Amino acid sequence: MSALVHVLVPFLMCVAVVNTGVFDQVLVDTSYEHYAERAVPQLPAFLAMPFNCLVNAGYTVLGVYWLRAPVLEHKRALHYAKDVFALMALLYGPVQWTRLATLRRVPSVLDQWFTLPIFAWVPVWCGAVAHGWSAGRALTAEACSLLSYALALLHDRGFELALGAHILAALHAASTLQRAHGDSVSLRYFALAVLACAGFVVLKLLDHALAQWWPFQHLTGHFWSKVCDILQFHYSFCFLTYISQRARISHKRTS
């Protein structure tokens, strides 16, 4: 199964499911008031909040970059893991941009839902490095991740609970891999990814609170949160590709 099929099939299934209305009771924000950046009425809808909108192009640029990035001496399975992660980033940007451009429920729900399997892919990739590739393990992890969004139907903060669990799982898998195969270079990438993840969460939560200070009145907390999210993606790629290479060399020496 190609990486493109792996990403597109769940993507289209999620789009179809959301359009049935099954998640109509999920709490999502569909107004400009949710964001600290002021909308500019003179601009078209897809640029109504210019900074928050344009920053989403960064995900697509990042996805294309890592999709094309050569990965020397990697097993086919680890190259596949990289391509899946890159395609997730590539598609995630347009989903978020569509959410801001339309302020409709469907893309708002999809924006939340797609966040979960992206974080879930980190433990999958870490597992492939540590124990070898398992298609069954990967599919199980992704299925459980997608199903966990049902928590959003049970409680207004169900999505945040699911996201928190995904972040902790990713951190645990990456830190375990670092202890087993890492060095100072991978530790630096890991620390930068964790720092970016913290910025992603905190700056988004403080979007309106920070807007009272002039440095955050145009480039708002939400904007910088997205910058941190893109950096989180990038340094996760750096960590995972580097440590995959290092673990492969280590396995060669011991075999």
C-alpha cells in the first residue's frame, strides 16, 4: 500500500463521516470572535485573517520538503513512515485554511480530528525503528486514534483529553527511543520538538490574553502557535529520520 493511499483513504472516509452530521454536537468554534486576530472585511474570505490564514501554507511547504527529502540507507518501511508523515503535513494545511476561510462546522471538526492521527504516527514510526515495521500495529494505532475522537461527543473537552493523551504517547515513545538509540544530536532535535509542542499548546490557549500586548495584536498567539506547530513537525522529522539512521547503523554493527 502506497503512502498516498494510506493517507488519502482515511482522509476521505473522515470527510464522508463528518458530512453525515454524526459530529454535529461536537463543540467547535465557527466565528471570528474565537481568534484574537481581527478580520479584515476588505479582503476575500480565504485571507480575512491574513496572518492566521497564510501561515497554513507552511504545513504544505514542509510536507513537500520532507516528501522530497532523500533518506539514505533507510529500509523501505522507514521511508514509507516518513512519506506518510509528510503527506499528513501536506494535507493538514489546506484543512486548517478551509476552516478559517469558511468558518463552517465540517472543516472545523476535520481540523480537530486530523490532529490526532498525526500525533499517533510518532509512536508508530518509533515502533518501526525499535522493533521493525508492523502494518498491523500501524493500522491499529491509526484506527484507535481516529476512534478516540468520539470522546468529543461525550464531553465538551473530549477532544482536548484525546489530544493530551496523544501528545503524552508521542513524548513517551520518542523519549524511549532516545534513551535506546539517541545521542547529543538526536537529543537536541527531541528538545526542540518538545519546546515547539509546548509553544503550540500554550500560545493557542493564550491567544486572547496575549492580544492586549502590542507585539501580539497583529501576529497573535494563534499565529505563533501555528509557527510552533510547523516547527514541531519539522523537528520531529529531524529527530525521527536521524535516529532511524543511527539505529540502523547500530543494528548493522551488532548483526
